[in-house]
Amino acid sequence: MARILGASVLGNSFATLMLRGASFGVRVACILVVARKAGPAAFGTVSVLFTMAEIARVVADAGVDTTMIRDMATQRGEALARSMGAALSAKLVTGGVVTMLLLGAMFRFNAADPVMNLSIGLLALTPLALNLGANYFIATRQTAMVGAPVALATSLAVVLVAAVAFLIESPTPLLLVVATYELLLGAWLVRLAVRTSGIRPILSLRGARDLLRTALPLGVAIAVGYSYGKLDVFVIDYFQGKEAVGLYSVWARLLDPFLFVVGVIAITAYGHLSASIHEGDLARTRGIARRYALLNLAVSVGVATLLAVGGGPLARRFLPGYDGSLWVGQLLSVLLVLRSMNAVLTAILQAAAWRRLVMLVTLMNFAVALLACVSLASVAGVLGVVSGLIVMESLSIAVQATFAWKVLRGALA
């Protein structure tokens, strides 16, 4: 496998996965513990709130993280200080505004439990700080410097989640543990990035405005793309209710780490492809794209196979009450394979700086997903929702592959 994919592809993908995936792993562990403790109906409410927070996080990012990875990879000195300051300023503004709007929506949806609303709402804000520091080490390929401390902090957070779950019945303290962990780890990464780079970020509202203006087309595409990937929860809630959401979401959450893995692989591909396209080396660009596509395909097909073979025993042992919906997880694993391919195709187009094209494809996907999911859910329930998403991802692959092939042939630049 290493010979086929290339040692640098595996190494950089694993390092990025460790840095970006630490917090994600703690989140998923927390959510699955909540699912086991709460049961399908109560977990359905938590799932809707958590999905709202995740969408708000992506909206608040506004494309800054992806844009900054590209900038940090090439900038040094005062230019880097201005970029990091602009990113920090932008995150403070967008994070504050979006979090306030999110909390208002949450209190309207779930007025009975304001403490839970606040706990989950914080999870929309804390990743903004976490990713700012992480982006510097990913862009400059210095992830090895922070790998061990991040792994240690994550292990301690998982132990703390387990201890709190054992001692306290309410899920709210678990969510507060995750938010506190992300905030502290993010502050440490930002401080270390500043010290390592030897610069001091220059806060600037004008810089934030310019950065958001540059990042906005990509930010809209990412936000809309993420939203159509989460339409399933809201559509199922509307047509089938909270219990159906809980039965569906537990499998979606179980597969989330693997969806995150293929996303990280695509982010790493984006960095490599950006450099090779900038250098004009088409042969190298095609080789990089092929290796990352093979890596994503290997991960997603492997997960689908494992769930088909071992999903039943897993559900009966660890998720009693959810084993009757195993078929949902198996269908979602097919969706994972399609999304893994779309992620690499999007990375190719983003690396070629075709951000507006990516935005248009994403808007198309949103429209198709909304139409297909709503129309099919009304007649086939959860099966209709998943089928609608499969139709949308298949269409997206066809469209993006057409343009990605032109990029790799040098017809688009």
C-alpha cells in the first residue's frame, strides 16, 4: 500500500488526521455515550441540536480555514503576521455573531433545557480557535512537533468523558468537557504557532474584511455543502419525528469519523495539488490526484465492508436498542464511498483556484439533495432520505469529474 500511494501521501495524511482528528474523536465518543445513555427519542433531540451547532461552526468559519492553509504555506514574516491577525479577527467577529444567532434558534427549538443548549452552542465556537493554530502546523508541515502533546491531551479528555459518563447521568457535563478541552487545546496551539513562527499576529478589522471577501465564495460553497450533508437529520425529524432521528443518527455518527478521515485526506491532497499546479507540473499533479483518490477509496470501501460483516455484533454489544436500524448504517457506508471520491475531486478544483465553479456545483448539490430527500422521504421515510443523498452524490461525481479531468489535462488553469 505504501509503495502504491507513496510514503509522503500516507505520512502527511496521517499527521493531518492526528491534528484535526483529535477533537473530532472526543466529540464522537461523547455523542455515542449520550446515545447509549439517552435512548433513541432523547438522542434524536440531541442530534438535531448538535447538527445545528455543526452547521453554525462551518458558517462562522466562512472559508477562512481553507484559505489560510494555502496562505500560510507560502507566507513568512510580516505577511504571515498580517494573515494570522486577519484570520483571528475574522473568527472573533463571525464566531460571535453566528453563535448568538445559533443560541437564539436553539432556545426556540428546545426551550425546556437551556443549559444543554448553551453547552452544545459552545461547540460551534471552540473549533474556530482550535483550527487556527492547527492550520499553521498543517500548512508548514510541522505536525510532528505537536502530535504527541495533542495525543496526550486527547487521551486525557477521553478518560475524563468516560469518568463523567460513569458518575453523572445527565449528558450536559459531557458536552461541557468537550468544549473546555477544545478551547484549551486551541489556545495552546495558537500560542505555539506564534512562538514557532516568530511573529505576532496583527489584529485588524480591515484585514478581516479583506480576508472574508476573498474566502467568501469558498466559504459559501463549504457551508452549503456541509448543510446539504446534514439535511437528512432535519428532513427525518420533520417527516418521522425524534425517535427516527435517533435511530438514524447513531449510525451517521458512527460513520462520521471515517467521513472525517476521507475529508482530511482531501485537505492534504489540496495542499499538495496546490503546490504542483502552481509549479505547472501536470504529470506530478496527475500522480498526486491518483494516489489520494486510491487512498480515499481504500478507506471508504474498507469501512463499508467492515460494517456489512460486523455491524450486527457491534450494535448488539455496544448500542442496544439501535440494532434494528443496522440497515441504515450499511446504506450510509455506500454514501461514504461516493463522498470520498467527491472530496478528492473538489480538492482538485479548489487547488486549481476554481472556487466559483466549486460553489456552483455545491449549490446544485444542495438543490438536488433538498428536492430528492424531501420528495422521497414523504413516501419512503429514512430509506428515501438516504436514497436521495446517494442520487445527489452520484450526480456530483459526474459533474466534478468532468472538470477535474480538464484540470489534470491542463485545459483549465
